[in-house]
Amino acid sequence: MDFKTILKEVYTDLLQTKSNGQPASYIPELANIDPDKFGMHYCSVNGEHYGLGDHQEKFSVQSIIKVISLCLAFKTEGVKIWKRVGVEPSGTPFNSLVQLEHEQGIPRNPFINAGAIVICDILLSQLDKPKEEFLNFVNQLALNSTIQYNPKIAASEKDHGYRNAALINMMKSFGNIENPIEDVLDFYYDICSIEMTCEELAQTFQLFANNGCIPSSKERVITTSQSKRINAIMQLCGFYDEAGEFSFKVGLPGKSGVGGGIVAIHPGEYTVAVWSPRLNKKGNSYKGIQALEMLTTKSELSIF
Ligand code: GLN
């Protein structure tokens, strides 16, 4: 399969297409971005890399990082984490409050905000220097040492994070948060503020295409079973109340963020990252989904 040609066709087609939607504005700092940025990067497990457009420009990865925080929590704490967060699709928006009271403060999955906040609480209890160790982990997966937090974005989100504050207070009332609320939210905003390029994201997610082992360094990070399970959660929960639509159109596990990024994984084959900041109503990148739909349709390869 000639992915280089397919990627180029997809990119050229979509570059000329006007995208609907706007960048996220509920985090004011994210609204300052040029909405028409567009980049794609493909990375096979055999080490082939192709990138196009703004694929080497850093952007705010936001919820994409929730896969990496889950990975670190699953690696360090094992199956105990599933007592505090579920693995079911939510069918609700990423920042929704409605299920949480019904379900006694146990979030449906680790990719909606409530679930990611619980994972942050677990990491805070587990790690000696959470901020530093988490960033080291990201850089270890990315085979890179330039990835950083963006304090301006974290502060901007903190100033407007009323919903996340509501979610964590509700969970604390049910006994599902151990650490002080302020500390957990600060850590959550920090990890969401991490900036990466499409190239770095495609590299960072390689272990999920290779049963938990980084293909180029041969380093095992998590077990095969843990890797398959994280992919299953991405497939079912990676796009919130658009997870079914993404499975239907794209047919790969993946994760989006309100910075306009999406990473998708074809286990055993490749990872691909797309960035286009204009979002649809579900908070997922318009053009990002279109690009991935075209990629798996043209290549006739998905997990199905
Ligand atoms: N940091 C964002 C929030 O908490 C992440 C949301 C997202 O990317 N879907 O709202």
C-alpha cells in the first residue's frame, strides 16, 4: 500500500476544501490559533515517516494526552484503576455532568474529563514528582526531549474551568478523589496544556500500534494485553458522543483533543496524526475526521 501517495492525495484535496467550525474558545488561549492550520503525519511500525503541511508545528494536544496518562496509570497501578473508572462509552459530551451523580462518582471511562481527572488523582498519589515524571514519560515515548507544558494555556483553562471544578467536586463528594481538588485540577490542566507536533504525536502513539513496545527502540512500556485494552477504550470512547460515527467512518481506534488534533492507530501497521483547529459540535476536528475517513477509504484498510 502506497501511503505516501494516499496521504498526499488526502492532503491536497482537503487543503482546498473550506472547513466548517471554529477553534475551541472556552479556553480563551486556544482561540488565538490560526484556524486554518492543517498538518498530517503518518508513521508505520517499520519506521516509515511521511508528513505534510503544518505537521512539524506544535499545538495544544489537550485530551489526546488522556491516553498517555491512562497508559502511565495502568502501567504503575495495574487493574486497580478499574475500581475508580469504567470502560464503557459515555454517549455524552466530554465535559458532561449528567451521568456522574447517577453512577455515584465513578466516571464511565478515562477519556471523558471526569475519568481523566480520576486518573490524574491516581497519578498524584502514585508519583513522587508528578509533573516532572509525567513529562519524562511523554518524552520517553516520543523519543524526544523537547516536549513541554504550556503554562499560559494551563492558566487560561484554570481561569475558566468551572465545569471541571464541578465534576471533581461531585466525585470528591462520593469519595472518588484522594488528593486536594486544587492539586488534581492543576495537574490535569498541566497535562492538557502539553504541546506537540503531528510528527511527535504519531511517534508517541507507536507503542499502541506495536502491542505496548516502542518499535524503533524495542523498549517494552506496557504489556500486550494493556496495549490492546487501551486501544479498545480508544475505539469505544475516544471521540465521546461521536465515537460511533468515528468508528463507522474511519474504523480505527483514536483520540481527539479540543486543540484540533486527532491520533489514530492501525494496530500492527501504523499511527497517524492530523491537526486542524476548526471543531465540529462534538468538539472534534472537522477536517481531522474527514482526512482519516479518506485515508482508510482510499487505502481500504481499517481494523474491520
Ligand atoms: N482540557 C480540556 C477540558 O478539560 C480538554 C477537553 C478536550 O480536549 N476534549 O475541557
